[in-house]
Amino acid sequence: MPSAQGSVSAYLTYWLENVAVHHLRENTHTRYTACVHQHLIPGLGKKKLAKLTAKDVRTWLNQLRTACQCCARSIDARRDQPRCCDAGTCCSKPLSPLTLAYIHSVLKSALEHAVREEEIMRNVARNVRTGTPRPRRFEPLTADEARQFLTAARSNRLRALYELALRTGLRKGELLGLQWDDVDLSAGTANIRRTLQRTQTGGLTTLPTKTRASERRIALPSEGIHSLKEHREAQEAERQAAAEGWKDSGLVFTTPAGGPIDPANLNRSFRALLDRAGLRRIRFHDLRHSTATLLLEQGVELVLIKELLGHAHIGATATVYAHVRLRLQRDAVDLLGHTLHNPTEATTGSDASAGPPPCATAVC
């Protein structure tokens, strides 16, 4: 193992190959490796681990905030036709705040292990504040768009998958990794235990869920149960048609030959469905955001949405959907203000208080 008197580069390489590889998912380890080699080693690699200071880290991060990556990483020099620095017209596109926060978090994780192994006394990266980046923007479907999407999906081979995605907020990998043994159509429930991902070494691989909180039992909507029953009948017909060519994976959603569906192929199918429905292009993950947004707009409690989505902490749910809650707050105070300015309506509203409060239109 590299000592504290060795370089940051040597330590990061050791950490990736001997520590992180045993504690991270393969895809996460791949992202960490890219981060280390593209940013951390070029920026801090030559410094001695023992002499690395918070000022070094802060100065380097400040440089990353403004540095054009085409210049800093010689991206433009590797292009067949330079169009940035080497062409004399810098694009001035620095890293996003989210990427900066990610780079910072990888460095903190690496140095934290050095502290645990008593190579250094403290994690200097923890003394650097980068600020909280804004959550990634997403474009959820409106209630009308959601109905339009479900209508278009009725004739799709994977109708049941799209139904569950929009009605339950399941992640793409959770849907593709769902097995019939996980589903109880009589009770109307599904156990979310695994996720399907493509890895560099294993190809399409079934892995445990993203976090312990992601492993959960959810209630299936009545429409989803009906779609799953139809889907099971259609899958049985495909099994008979494939005969000996059928791959018995046990998965709910498969190729016509019974094998797992590649997430990239599902993305292409999803984009084609959006085009056929006449809807704007969104990411598949935005169906999950659509579920949460529509539920919030209908007054569903945040804690129930957190459990349905499988978030580890309710703070994550609250942060991601803060803009929706703010809009609902504004609607509420505006409604109160309207009532206070109209005593007659206040009396009328009091008489009608036995009924439920108005809410957004439900998704059919």
C-alpha cells in the first residue's frame, strides 16, 4: 500500500484497485475510475498525500469551476476537426455544479479510507465547502400527457411495463429485473428485490436493489394487475411459439425469446412510443418523476411517496420535489386569501366542508 509520503496519484490508484472495487457496484466503480483519471489525478495527483491541504483542494475545485474541459483535458486536440481551443474559439463550457459535487465526493470517499487506515490524520476534503448544487431538472408528464401516454401504450407489447412505470414509479432496472416470483396478482402486490443492469464485465446482470430502502413491497394498481394478467398470457403464447428457443429467465418483462431486455433497447422503444403518442421527448426516468409529481398534486403524503419510490430518506423526496410542494403551498395560500376577501364564499365553503378538498385530476 502507498504510504502517506507517496503521491495522491499512487494512493488513488491503490484505493480504486484494492478498496473501492470491493464495496461499489461495477458501474459505480467504473464512474469513480473515470472521475479519478480524468480529474483527480491530473489536478492533485503529483502532491504528496500527507501534505495535501484543504487550500489545495479548494483552489483546484475553483479552477475546475471555470476551466473549459476541451482545453483542460485536451479533448479538442483529439478531435478530427478542432472546434474549440485548437481552433482559437474556446467554447467556455466548464463542469456543471453537479459534476463538481460528484468529483468532490469521490475525493472525500478516498481520503476517508486513508484516515481509517491511519495514513493521514484528517480528511482535508471535508473542510472544503462546494455548496449544494440544484437538483437535476426533469420534465414530468402532466395529467393530460400521462393519459395520452397510457392510451398510446395500450397497443404496445410492453404495455404492462409502461403502466407500472407511470403508476408506481418503479425504476427502469427494477422493472426489467422483476420476476414472476416477486409478483402476487391475487394479493395485488410486488416485492422489489433486484435490478437489471448492463455491466462491462458481466453484460446484462441482475443485482440487488440500489439501496436497502429500495428493497420494498408495493401495492399494484388495479389497472396494472389487469395489464400484468394480459401480459402473462401473451408471454405464454411467445413461449409456445419459441419452443426450444425459449430462454426461461423467470423475468416478467422479456424479449420475444424470453431473455432479459437490454435497458438501451427499452430506451429506444420508449422514445418511439413517445413519438407515436405525439408527446415531447423525456427520459424514461421522468416517468418516475411524473408518478411522484402527480401524486403530490393530488395531496398524497410525502412519506407514502417516499415509500413507494424506495428513497432511503424522506429528505431526498422532499428536495427533489420541492418545486411541486411550493406550488401547492402557493395555491393553498391563494385559496385562503380568496376566501378571506369574500365572506359570502367563506360561508358557502363552510357549508360544503363535509366533502373532500379539491385536488388535481387523477391519472386514468
